[in-house]
Amino acid sequence: MNRRGHNFGNGWSDNITRLGAVFADVVRGVGQGGRFFWRILMRSPAAWRRPHLVIEQIHFIGNYSLSIISISGLFVGFVLGLQAHYILSTFGSSQVVGLFTGLALLRELGPVVTALLFAGRAGTSITAEIGLMRAGEQLSAMEMMAVDPVTRVVVPRFWAGVIAMPVLATIFSAIGIIGGYIVCVPLIGIDEGSFWSHMQSGVDVYNDILKGTLKSVVFGFAVTFVALFQGYVSKPTPEGVAHATTRTVVHASLAVLALDFILTAIMFS
């Protein structure tokens, strides 16, 4: 009995120790992230004095993500049109399928799916790029030459991601609406005028379009920051860079879904 009680006490103590270590790591990570974000904000004016750096990163982040965003938006529109017609026809409301498709894409699917694709495509690329610069000691070399790596490397990528994200979300939603039109009007046979007129009368510029755009801006902040932070603090080894890219996808995806719930509750409650 004494031996069992002694083992039980040691096991309980080990669990408390591990829990404390995890909590300490979380607090340390939050503190590092806060300091990193503050450095980005403080270095932003200096980085904007050379706007060509931001423009180059917008091309790299946005243009290279355009193909997957466009193709995904088209197929999401296809599926959304089919599902909307199947559900609404059950209640005899198949004529409002255009409104349903537009609201679903502009409010939710456009910003959220674009952010998830952006995290998987551009986010991992940013993390791997900065992680490899850390592993190759390029960031340390910049510091030795009195060049701030946050100003030169991090800040242009951060603002490029924030700018590119709402543009990509808009393209995703527009192509998704076209995909829903292709399925519903030529294939299923819904009246074209009814498809567009219900969408035009039911979609509000402020409540739907601008709020969806605001969501995509917030998601751009979150995804780009997570990608930059994971790359900047990654271990300077191939395994460290690989783990950092994995953490980018996981953390960014969870952040997008959590922020989507919070923003939806605030905007559309």
C-alpha cells in the first residue's frame, strides 16, 4: 500500500509538473508574440518608406496564390449552387438560390475558405522562407551589417499579406458566384433574371460586402502574423523549419475559425 501510494503521489506530481511546463510555454509564447507584434508596428513607418518591398511581396504572396484561390472558388460555387438548389427546392424556394449563394460566399465562405487556403499556400511559404533565412544565418548577417531584419524582411511581408488577403477573398467570392450561376442557370434551369434580381435586392453593401471584407482583413492580420512569427522563432535546423511550417497551418487555421465565430457573433447578431 505504501509503495502504491508513493507511486501515485509521484505520478500526480509529474502530471502537475508537465502541466506547469505547458502553461509556462504558452505564457512565454504569448509574451514573445506580443513583443514581436509591437516591433512590427514600430518598424512599419520605416518599411513604408520603401514601398517597392511591399509591392514585391504582394506579387509574391497574392499572385502565386491566385490560381488555387480561383479554382477553389469555382468549385465551391459549383457545390454551393447544387446544395442550395437541393435544399431550397424542398421548400419551394429554388428561385432565391442566387441570394443564398451570394450571402454564403460574401459573409462566410469567401473570407474563411480563402484564409484557410492562404494559410496553407502563402503562410507556409513565408514561414519556410524566414525559417531558412534563420537557419542560414542571413538574419544574423543583417544585424551584423546594422540592418534591422524586422524592417527589411518581416514588415513588408506582413503588410503584403494584410493587403493581399481581402483582394483574394473578393476574387474567391466573385468566382464562386459565377460558379453557382453556371450550375443553377444553364445546367439546372433556374431563371437567369430571378437568380440575379434576388441577389441584387437581398445583398447589402454594408451588412454583407463590407463586413465580409472586414473579416478577410482581420484574417489577413492573423494568418500573416502567425506565419511570420513561427518562421522568425523557428529553430535553425531543417527539422525546426519543418515543425514551424506545420505549426503555421495549425495555429493559423484555428485562429481563423475562432476569429470567424467572434466576428460573426459581433457583426450579425
